[in-house]
Amino acid sequence: MADIAHSPNSLSPANQTLLRHYRSQVMTRRVYSLISVALVLIALLAAMNYANAANSGKFFERIPYMFDFLKNFVPRDPLEIFRAMFDIESPYYDGSLKFDYTSDRHYITDSLYIPNFIYQLAVTVNIAIVSTIIGGGLAFLLCFFAATNLVGAGAVRWFMRRAMEVMRAFPEIVVAGLLTAVLSIGPIAAIAAISLHTIGALGKLFFEVVENADMKPEEGLRSVGANWLERVRYAIVPQVMPNFVSYTLLRTEINVRASTIIGAVGGGGIGEVFRLSIGRDHAAKTYAIVILLLVTIVAIDQFSGWLRRRLVGNQSFQMGGGAA
Amino acid sequence: MSISLAEKTRLEKKYPEVFKLNFMRRWGLLVGLGVTLLYVIFCWFFFNVGPALQNGKWDRAAIYVQDWYSWRAQPRLRFADGKVTAEWSSRGQYAKGAEIDWLTSHADGTMTATFDSDDRLDVSTRQVDVYLDGVAYPVAITADGAVAPADAPSAIRQDRQKVLVDFGFAGQAEIRGNQVTVQRRFLGWANFLYDPRSPLWGNDLFSTVGLVFSGDRINPAKSNAQLVLDEWLGNRVWQHGDILTKLMQTLVMAFVGTLFATLVAFPFAFIAARNITANKPANWLMKRAFDFLRSIDMLIWALFFTRGFGPGPIPGIAAIFFTDTGALGKVYAEALENVDDKQREGMKSVGASPAAVNRFGVVPQVLPVFVSQSLYFWESNTRSATIIGAVGAGGIGLKLLEAMGTNSDWDKVAYMVLLILMVVFLFDNISNAIRSRLIGPTH
């Protein structure tokens, strides 16, 4: 806080009292800020110490090995990365899995094939899109029941909101794990897990949009005797649709990442391939997947960003809200 | 009410945009829905959903779900020397020599397993009497297996040489020529407080509280409160101590990762913001660096650092830190580019140094936004730290994955899920409270 006067003697007695109170308040505020910063820093240090103690390798001991790992984790020549990416035979092929790029090709016809990593990437992206469609669709149907301005029954709203919270916070791997135990490993478990989370996350954002909608069109329809369904369809939906679509697109971006991770714990797709290749020290394959994922995620982010800007303008970048 | 033709044409001429919608406005929604439907049908076949659902083990799914909130006692009643004796596996839920109220041995070597007031099994080595709703159905034990009576209801089923009895939720029994495998199901979680090998086994919550406040020590070496805590944390079945430690690791991962990301993204966002740093190459470079960090999946960072540092919370912290530095940097830079210039001009006009201009002209405007965004990321990371842990970055995720892998520890899975839900709700509320103090309640 910048001070307001340097020579308090020139002030009237009443103003001097005012200044004294102001300064004491500023002091209290500063003390409180300092205390909270100190508390956060202490918590941070304690947490870091705890994490270091709990890790199997200690941070400062492992740092040199981290660079060793990077140094040794280099493909034999840069072209290897692209051979791995497009399933082209490697000149270093010695029968080991490390240089075996060709055996996982997905043949469409006798000579035309889809490279394995690109196929797996398609699986992952499709899982994300299908989950967004299912989750977004259900969130769309449910969100109107959680909005204060549309549903009078407090119990319904309360139940809807709690249900959405649970779906949002429920660990995705548990849903995936339970379905994997029933259906055996496959993408359905991943789709179910991500869809469930999407219902919760989008449902919350959706009903907040609905609550901020202009109620005049709804009143107009009510005055000519429209029922609840008609009022929602013709008064609310047209207003909230651009925001809904924008949030759904943002969710698609997040779900691509989520489906990669779920894939790594047993949902299939590129995540699983990546986990295997980095675990087995297959440098070329690993870098090929990293590049593919990077390009895909950047492309999807750019495309959905462009679409969102067209739909609702620049105000659609509330990252945190969408990421939660 | 109808209108004349002239009126109709007049209206149509006056408001052409209402009556002559272009193709996309009129049919766009239907076309979109149709395309989506086609896509979903394509995915149905692409992911082989039909066959996968058909081959699913749905009968087991019911058991797995029941395991979340109930437990099974599974003794084997073996026939030996004309007597029936109960045998428990190493995972048995009863201490040695404990009285079991639903399983009683009689002096003549027979045993009774009670399932309900009208449902029970009277087991002897020659014959097993199955009581269903008070009616007895004798199952004969012969040299080549068990034989169900001819008038048995559908709950008693002959399967080759064995007879299967279904008591519904209360359990089931499998009668063979040399043994009866009983499965008795109870609501709740077995041995949640103490495992059967603990000296405190058999105490419930109330008697535990009584123990803590009663004077006489069970173990002379330590106080009762200490003993209760040690025995509870050291529960070999539920592993409370281990689970709570892992949960703590997950929370630490989210907290340290987000806080570090905030601290690093804060100064760099000033470099990335066009209006703060008037250096185009620096802006561009910083923004691309943020994009790069953000676009590499959290999974990739996690697996990468797991290779480097070994499993534990450090790879998790590093993964969250790297992705979120990118994401927070981007959000912060955008917030900085939207600040009101008047306050900066005011500071400049009185001759303040660049640092002072930013400190008093910019930071007060953006700080609430920054803190609220960081809190959002903290909330979200508390959730994602679980799953990051499952790929090897430590924490409760790995524990969950292990428990699910056995297919018989679903009660432990439920326990961990409950803990995670509680922690997530708690943190949501804390972060909401801080946020609404900073920027006023959102709704």
C-alpha cells in the first residue's frame, strides 16, 4: 500500500486519527499476508520433504541419473523415429521387439495398411469423442433439472447436484477397473469411465449457464400457455446452446488427454502402447508416440479453439472452470 | 383464428428471414444429430461393443458390486472320519477358536450353518439337510458325489457331481462328495477395525472407546489409546496406515505440483504478456514454451519422470508441475493482457520504476484471478493425481489398481473411493471458501 501523506502534522486532528487507523489497518493486513505466505511456504517445504522421503529414489541422488537416462534414451538414427511412426522396416532389425516396427500393422487390403501407432491414436481420439458425446448428451438432459430458475423442487435440484458432484469426483480408474473386470480389457471401460466424469463436469458448467439465462423469453412462452418442455426447448435452449457447445469442445480437449491416461492403466489405445514402449526402453517408438500425441493434441486444441471463437467469441477461454 | 391470404403474403414479404430460413438454420440441428448418430453407430462396430457386452461376465459383476458393501465368510466344511470340521483359508475373517454364531458344531460331529431364520444347512457326512423357508430337502452324500432330491426347488441345482444351493443375498453353498463349501454374506465391512490376529479383535467402535477410557492396560508396554491406534493403523487386512500414507502422497503431489507451477508461471506470464513486455520475440517464445508444456500429455511427463526418479510422489509432482506451468502460464498471460491500462499509466505518470508499475499497477488487478485459477487447478489436480499415481507415480492410484487387480478386494476399493470422495469434497469447499473471500461469491 502506498502511503497517502508524509507530514501528518499538517493534517487536522480528525484526519490524523483517520490516518492512524488507516495505517494500523494496513499493518494488520501486511502481518496477515506475511503469516499466510509463511504458512504456505512451511506447508510446501514439509510436503516436499515428505514427498522426497516417500519416493523410491531421492531427488538429488537421482538427478544425475535422470540426465543419464535421457542421454541413453536416444534412437539409433533420427529416421528411426519416423520408421517407427509409419511401420516401415528398420535396417537395424535383429529379431528383437525394439526394432520390430512391421508386425503390428493393421492391414486393410493386402498391401494397404494403417501404421499401428496411428491406429492406436485413432482409438484414443475416438474414445474421447464418443465419451464426450455420451457424457455431453446426458449432461444436457440432466442440467435443466439442477437449475434454480427452471425447477422449483429443491429436493430434485439437491439430488441432481450431488449426483453430478459424485460423478465428477469418482476416480475414473475405479469405473474403468470394475468394467475391465467384467468385460475384460478394452475401450468400453475407458468410454464408460470418461463419460461418467464428463456428465459430472459438464453438468455443473451447463446448469450454471442455464441459471444465467435471460428469463424473458420463458415468461413470454409461459404467458401463451406453453408447458415446461416447450418453454425449455424454445426459450432456454437457443440461448444456452453456444455456451454448451463451447464447453463441450473444451471438454473434448480434456477428454483426449484423459483417454490417453486411462489407456495406460488398461483401457487400450495409444496410452498403453506408450507405457509399454517407455517401460521397455524402446527409444524410437517412444519418441514417435510423443510426436504423434503432441501433434494431435495441438491440432485438436487449435481446431476447437477456432470453433469456439466462432461460436461465442473470446470469452470462451475460462480454462480453470472447464478443467475442473 | 385464421388470417387472409393477402395478410399471409404481406407477413411473408415483410419478415422473409422468419419464413424463409436458409438450409442450415432449418435443418442444421437434425443434420448434426444424424451425423452424430451415424458416428456413434460406427463406433459401436469400431470398438466391438456388441460382442464385448455379450461376452461380459455379468454374473460376476453382481458379486463384485455386492463386495463393495458386504463381505463373505467362506469356510469349507470337510468330511473326515465321520465328522464335519470347518476349515478357513489364510484370508479367513475369524480369529482362531472364535465363537461363530451362524456356524455351530454339534457333539455328534455334525454342523449347522444358519443363513436365515428358516434357511439353514444341517451337515453330516452322510446327508446334508437343506432347509429353504422351513422345508427340509435332504441331499444325499454318496461315493460318487452329492445327489439332490427329485422334488428340489430351483434354488437347489444339481451340477454333475455337486449340488449348488442358492440362499439369495445371504449366501450359497456347494455340496460335494467330500466337503461343503459355504459362502455366507453379511452387510458391512469385515474386520474394519482390527484384523483377526490383533489382540483387540472382536471389539466394535463402542467397546474401543470404552477401552481407551478404561484404566487397565491390555498391553502393559503401552497405553490403551496407543495400542488402539497402532492396531488400527497396522490392520493387516485393511492396511489403514498404508492407505492413509498413500492418500497423503496423492494430496502432496497435487499441492506441491500446483504451487510450484503457480510460482514459476507467475513471473514468466509477465514476459509472455504483450502489453507488459514490449518484446515480440520474447512474447512469442514464452507463449510457445507454455503451449509445449501444456500439450505434452500429463501421462507422458509422469511416465518419463517415473523412469528417471523411480516410483513415488516426485514423478507425480513433476508431471503436474510441467503440464500446469504451461496451462497456468497461458491463463495468466491472457489475464495480464486484459488488465486496465489506466492504473499503470497512473503509476508511470508519477515516475515509478517498471517494477513498481507492475507491483502497484498490475498485480492488484490480476491477483484475485491468478489465485482463483490456481485454486481451480489445485482442485482438478487433486482428482487427476489419483490416476497419475496409477501409472507408477505413487500415491493412492497404485494402491487402487492393486486392490482391483485381485478381483476380491472390492471392499477396499470402496473404502479408498470413499476416502478420495471425502478429500475431494473437503478441498473443493476449502478452495471455494478462499475463492469467494478473494473475489466475492460467484453464485
